[in-house]
Amino acid sequence: MTELGGHLLQSWRWGALKQRHGWNAHRLLVNDPAGTAMAQVLYRFQGPVSIGYVPRGPAFIGDIPVLWPLLLKEIDASARRNRAIATILELDRPADFAGSLRVSGLVPGPEHLQPGRTVKIPIADDDAMLRQMHQKTRYNVRLAQRRGVVIERHQSDEPVIDAFYDLMQDTAVRNEFGIHSREYYADFLRLFADDAVMLFARVDEGALGAVLIAARFGKEAIYMYGASSTRHRAHGAAFLLQFEAMRWAREHGCETYDLWGISDKDPETVKSDTSSAIAGTKGDDWRGLYRFKTGFGGEIVTYPPLLERRHVPILPWLARKLNVIKG
């Protein structure tokens, strides 16, 4: 998948993680003189039926208008085996289907399941990465350094996973969003092994100011999960933590660092409400999250609209009401 320029959510290890936590993962491959196409379809059952989900995929090398119908046949066959009433595709990048959406029976899907936009930071030396930051973000990184914030790197030791999860729970309660189980994060770290890192930002006498988990896939590193302490916010720990994650990405040969999601609209373009918020924010907190992430510079990337292949018409609407594909 890395050779095809695919996304981490299409990786074998991501499928293995989801299989441990309520999903079935099926990997599809098309090899043709026109090129290669791959898709990892995740199925989640609700009673006797399921919905298929292709997160940040498929991936193609070659002539997409030729490869797409071939891959779609594989998707349909996989859907029949898994009693799927629909397959939802959330592409990582625009794909030229050459007008084949209507012919293939694809329709625009519901709202994004993953964030509709993100911020991607080009990885460079420290000075270059600091220069591309907004002035306030750069100030906060240096403030954390002056105040003696210490960054620790960890893998999957049980005590540090406990500490990570405790702060995740505190943040989830404060901001009113759902999180995974402790074992989910532990499994993620075990499966991705040396391609993942857990970072701790220690402040006053070792108190935990912020935590994150990042992972790399190919030439890209991604900020996957994170939490911070309101009590220690003045230290700027969260800013230095992201800067250290970018350094880790550089050490592992990455060219970009994905900050994993911002709101679909810029704060200055909408009134104060929650209609443009992203998952994991409370009230107007999405505005602060937007400013935090865009403060590191880089490029705002907008993902293509979600697409849906309906294997059993009408029923996909009911399945979404039942939250079959959440989690």
C-alpha cells in the first residue's frame, strides 16, 4: 500500500487493529496491464447485515478509469460475502473516475466520517519548521522550552499507557467527546511498534501537561490521538509536544506531518455555533483547535466528498441511523 501512495487507514496494521475491536477487514487487490488498485474494506455488523467502509481509500497506480470498474467488481463481491447493504468510500485524494460515478451506481454519501479537512506540515530542519509557524505558535514553543517542559518518548509500556489513558479520560469528560478503550490505544502501539510513538510533556515537577500518539506510514507521519491538561496550559506543553512529534517524523524519514483534522469552515466565515465543529470538540472549542493546528503553518488539505455504493437501496439510510459504522 505504501508503494501506491496509500494512507495509514488503508494499511494492513490498521485493519488488524480494527479487527480486534469490532470490525472485519477485507483487503482487495486488482492487478491489470492498466495498473494496480487496492482497497481495504472494513465491515461492521448490525444484526444480520453490515455496512462496508473504505477509509481514505482506495489507492491506485495507473489508469483509474480502467482500474475503477475492476475494483468495483471486487467491492461488490466482498459486499455480498459480508451481507453489506452499502459500501462507503472516503477517498484520500481526488480521483478521476472519468464520469463513471453514475455508471457505477455511486452516489454522494452522508457527511464525512473522518475530518473533511486537515493541516499538513512539510518536515524540515528545526529552524525552517519554526519559521513557517505563526508568531504566537513559535512563541509558545519557545516558552515551553524556557519553562523547562520535558518531552519523553515512550512505546507500549503498561504504566505509561495508563498515564496516557487517564489524561485522555479527563480531556474527554471536559470536552464531552467519546474515546476508545484503554486496550484500543495499547493495541495500536503494539501493532505499529517502531512506526508509532507516544510522547509525554512533563511540566512542574513531573506533572503531565499533554500527551499524544503519532504514527508514520510511508513518507507521512500522522498525529493520531492526544490530550492535554487545562491546569498546565500556561506552560505551552501542547505546542512543544507537536514540535517534538515533527522532529520524530523527520528522524523516521517522513516528508509531511498530518495534524489530523480541522473544521470544514474557517472560524471567521461562520457565526458562533457548533454546525461547523469537528468530532471531539465542545461548543466553540473547535475554533481554538483550528487556530492551534493552523498555527504550525503548512497547507490546509480538503478531502473529496464521501461516496456511497448502495447494494440494497433505502437500507443504508436506516443503517446510518443505527450508527453501524461509528467507532
